Amino acid sequence: TQTDVNSFESLSSAFDNIFKAEGRLDVVFANAGILQTDNFYEKASSLPPPEPRQLSIDINLKAVINTSYLARQYFLAPGNLSQRPVLIMTASIASFVRTPDIKG
């Protein structure tokens, strides 16, 4: 199931659709690793400055937390046939290292 992990509604819907279709949830793999290339220290061209983009926080942190939260809810749901559900969380090095050739 394709989903937008930056949208709790989309993420929740994916969990619900899979759980209803399969009657169980055995493994959830939360993988994050997007690099935000905006320069936080760059002078804004106007005041008040625009809201800073925080996509790396939204994807690399919040989406993983939401995925973990939803996984737990479905792992503990009445009727989940899984005996030993597993949650795996990983992060890509891209979320920590800025590559010089990427334009922001």
C-alpha cells in the first residue's frame, strides 16, 4: 500500500486497510532518511521571514514516531492474529549528512 508518511491520515489509512485485508499485522518497517537542503542560516529576503521548511523533522522524526504509534495500536488490537509482531526502525545516513553536490 502506497502512503504519504508525512500525513497521519494517509499513514493511519494504510495501517487500517492492511489490517482489515489481512486480519493481522506481523511486521512494521519504519525507514526514514530524507535530506532537507535548505540553508537555515541564510538571510531571508523579506520580513517577516517565511516559515522554515522542516521536512527532515517531519519525515525523519515525526513520521517514524507516528508509524511506531500506529504499529503498537494495531499489534495490540483485538483480533490481531500475529503471535509475535515486530517493529523495525532504521534511518538513512542521508538524514545526517549533507552531500555537497545537492542543490537546495
